[in-house]
Amino acid sequence: MSNSENQKRLGRQKSRIQNRVGSDNRTNWMKSVKATLGSLNKKPIIGTVRRVPSSVRNSNNSAYDPSVISIGPIHYGKTELVAMEEHKWRYLRDLLARTNDAASVIEKCCNSILTLYVGVRSIYAKQLEYEAFELAEMMLLDGCFILELVVKDLNAEEDSMIQDKLPLVRRDLMLLENQLPFFIVEKLCSIIFSQTYLHIDHNDIAFHVLYFLRKGHDFHSKTLVDIGFRHILQIVHQSYSLPEKHGNDEKVKKLERCAMLLVGDGVEIEGIEDEDDWLKISVEGSKKKVLKIPQLHINEATESILRNLVAFEQCNIGCGYKFTSYVSFLKGLICSYSDVELLQQKKVIIDESDGKLDLLKMLHGLVVEVRCKASVMVMYAHNYKGRAYLGLDLPGPALIKAEPAAISLLRKIGKFCERIIVQIPGESFNWLLLFRFLS
């Protein structure tokens, strides 16, 4: 066979190979596209654990970082949190000691968590660098630590080794970046408590965790509706309920927004002592209006908790904006230190920090760089029949940091409007905007 014929034959073989490889690559690529499309959720999943956006975080970085304990993979291994790792192992030992057969129970727990590996990774927005066994051990220790915390709390057992750290532990468990999948807690609960005298149903564990976190506050179980919780912060968020929808066909007149100006205009402000739900603000009275606001007990953890609840709303489409609006309402109500002092006199704000915190700075800092669905300074006191409220909707989301320009525009619009109701999809009541008019 001549050289020219060999070259032609080799050329034909090379062409067939290229066509076959190209066809295979094309087929594989199309399969990949279809698989990716098929894996997408039809609706956004509320509760994915992700890092707080830098635009939100930079206003107070420490409010989003754990102080004493890491839960989940995001802050795992930090030097300042390593000390609690030993206590996690101790709590695992204590929890297993409550069972009838510790060796059998721990084996079941380990096997069950390994089978949930894919589900665990799907909870976190960022790709995790941990191997399956390392991640499973992390889930086991963190989940059992939470369960033993709950058991000790239910049994009124004090742990002298971390008792003084419990307020910080509670705070750390409510950070957006410091979460683990709640189905891990439920799975461990169903395995472990079936082998103990503590017959705690895994369907009730969310309630018990919430009771531990909101220690000192009485609340009703009806405020917690199981929506398939992804993590603990979502449980806390869900436990705060919104005012029911009321009629809103009454004529609305003008009213200034700051606390001092409200009182000067004849509105009484009253702190509700026995209400544990911050969001249940109401206005009562026919002639003499009384703005009733649940007491806000402020300590070193309050700012962090509020900031993380707001961050949860900012990072998850579809969970509502109740805390975003709540902190915006607080900022609208408090314009100066005189307003802070007035609200303290009215028992709306209870300062438990012994004067260590600058309350005006703290409350105003909560809404820096936050995106709000409806508008700046959203007020949700429902059924207000008096002289005060306009509901105005800005094309959202609107940056609260742009407040001066927005308010200038709203004041001009307000002269031509008596009332526009803001309806936020997914919420069951009207949100009302309270703001100061130009004189």
C-alpha cells in the first residue's frame, strides 16, 4: 500500500474518531444541561444556610460571628471556638449515658447521619470542603450537643462548666452562619430518645429548642407552626407572629412619627409587659389613641439576634420581611436620645445592659444597608383609626440607607394622598408607613 493511500486511510479513521468523540461530548453535555435543569427547585428553598452579605455584615461584623461555639461548618475550627469542642464530646457522652444501650445507639446515629450526607450538603449555599466522615462527625457532635442542652434544660440540670456561658450559647445558636440542618436534630432525636426514659417526640423537638432559646419568656405553642424547618434560626423567626388583618376603611389623618412627637400630638405610648412577641404592636382607643408596643429587653445579645433575623429575611426569598420592617419601625420611632428616654419611661425599652450600650446608635445601626420589600420606615401597627398613618409603597427592594432622598419624595407624594395600603405578598395583614410630613 502506497504512502498516499495510508495517509488517506489514517485520515478517514481520525475523522471517524473525532466525529464519535464529538458526538459523545455533545450527548454528555446535553445530559448535563438536562440534569442541572431537573435538579433546580421550582420554588426557592427558604432556610438555606449562607454567609451574611458583606454590605450587611460590615456595619457590625461581630454581630454575625459566634462568641463561644461553632455550629455547622462555616465557623468550624476557629481558634477562639475550639474550647467548646471538648464540651461537645462531653455532652455526647452524657446524652448516650441516658440510653439503654449506648454502643448500639451511637452506631445507629453514625450510620443514619452518613446516609444524610447529600441532604446536609444541600443546606449550605457554599460548597463545603469537608469529607463525608468529617462532616458527619461534625453533625453528630453539634446535633447531640443541642439535644443534651434541651434535656438539661427540661430537667433543670445545671452544668457548672458552661453555665456562665449559656447566654452566649443561646445567642450563637441564633446566628445565620452558625446553623446545622434541623433534620439532623430530628433524626438523632428519634433514634436516641426512643431508647431512653425521656420520651421526647422528634415532632416536638423544635418546640423544646425554642423554649430553651427563649428562656424567661412565656409563649404559646400555637405560635410555632411546623413548616419543615431547615434550621434553628428559621424556628425562631417562625415563632414570632404577625398581627391579624383588620379593617382599614377608616379615614386617616396626619401624625408625626417620632415618639416625642407622637406623645405631643396626643397619642399615648404603652409598653406591654406580658407580651413575648415583639411584633404584636397595636393601637387601641377611639378618642384617646394608645400605641401598644411589646417590651423590648435589650442586653448584649439583642442586637445580634435582631440583625441575624433581618439577615435571614434578606437572604431568603419568600420568608417575609416582618423583622426588617420591625427594626425599620424602631428607627422611625426613635429619632433622638429624648425618644429613647421616653420609651424607657413608658416601659417599651428595658435596658438590661446597665447603661453599657448606646441604644440610639444600636437601634439605628440595625437598618444600615438593609433591603426592605415595601419602603423605608415601615410601620405595622394595625387597625389604627386615628390621625396618623399612610401606607406608601416604594418600588422594591429599596435601600434604607437612601432614606433622606426617599423621605423627601414621600413627603411630596403624601400631600396628595390620604392613604395607600402596602400589601406584601405572603403576609396576612396590611403594612402601614408612619413618617413625618413637611410643615
